[in-house]
Amino acid sequence: MAHVVRLSAALAAFLFCAGAGAAPSCADMEQDGASYTVCDVDARKASIRLYLRDGAGDLYGGFSALAEALARRGETLAFAMNAGMYAPDFSPVGLYVEGGRSLHSANTAAGEGNFHMKPNGVFWVDGGQAGVTDTQRFLKSRAQPAYATQSGPMLLIGGRINPHIHESGTSQRFRNGVCVRGGHVARFAISNQPVTFHQFASFFQDRLACADALFLDGGTASGMYAPSLSRHDRFHPMGPLIGVVEKK
């Protein structure tokens, strides 16, 4: 695990403004005794994509297989993270759009579990723009982005913690999520130790200064690939993956 660096709010803001170039800008941060790793990616300068299966229909299932497949095409995987919740057969639970093709429709059903804790939301990327939007608002917009993945719950909505996420909650797990600042800088965060939902949401609110943030997943399904930090979480198999790609 990378050494934890305590960053001031001013330094964190500097990283957001100055560090998000073509390659992901990653740093370790702390809040209330918990450690997190945060990677900023500017969609105007880097290619943020989603991946599930290769051209032969085989599941990537993990970061190594994706990195190797991209390398064969002359591309480099600069960053990756699991892209949300998936069913036992590794198919997405909710909306999943890859390369402009909708491979799974949006899921607005009621149910048990984190995904169905309303509102849930969609992380989407379209060219140099990106966003996190609650599912109902996303569907009403009739947006057709190049990439989109639905997960849940929303951690933050309009700068406020989801009212279904209570400070009294005691369940602690490794967790990862995403928010977008300025309409183009995606901030991916993962906890380096088990934290509660409220702790995780508060981190996005207080340290990352996000307005809307989305929970992607937790436990052994929560992983990050960040070569700049010599980090390669080998939890597998996984379903959909977020990949930031550099061309050689």
C-alpha cells in the first residue's frame, strides 16, 4: 500500500486545478483517521472508457487482462477501477453503455441492497465531458453518452449527503466511488481501509468538494489499478471496468 500523505484542503485544490492532465494525477489523502487514494482524470485530455468483454465475447474480469488486451492494440492502461455493481454472471445490474452502444438498460426497480438505495445514479462520459447524474434525471434528459454505468446509491446530491445514508450506520467496508468537477475532471476515490457509507460520503463532500458523487461498489469488488502509485489490486473476477487509456 502506498504511503499515506496528509494533504491540506489548499493542496488538494491545487492538485485538482493543476494536476489533472493526460495522465491521471493520484494522491493519498486522509480524513478522520481514514486513508483514501484519489485519482483525477481530465476527460478533455485523456480517454475514459468502459470495458466488459473483448471482441471474442470473453469477460476481461480484471485489470491485468484489460491491460494486456490494450497493449496488443498499441494502447496503455493508465488507470482502472471497477465500474459499478454486477450480477452473478458479471453482467451490469443497471444501465451500461460502451462505445455508444447500450448493452444493458437502466434499472429503476425497487429492491434490497445498496444499488436500490434511492436515488442511485449514472457516471457518464461523452468526449471531453463527464458527469454524475441521479438516474431519474439522467433518463429524463434523454442523453446518449459514449459511455455510461449505473450504480448506487448516490453519495452526494447537490452537495448534500444522500438522506438515506445515516451517520449512525456501522457497516464498514472498503469502498470506491466517483464524482466529477467542472464538467470534465473525474475524481475517482477508494478507501484504503474499511469505512462506513457516511464516512465515505463525507470524504467526497468535505475533502473532494464534490456536488454529486456516486458509490460504485465495496468489499472485494472494490479495486484500483494505478501504475503511477505501483498499485494493482488483483481482486477478480470483476464485471464492468473503467479504464483510462493512453495511445502510444
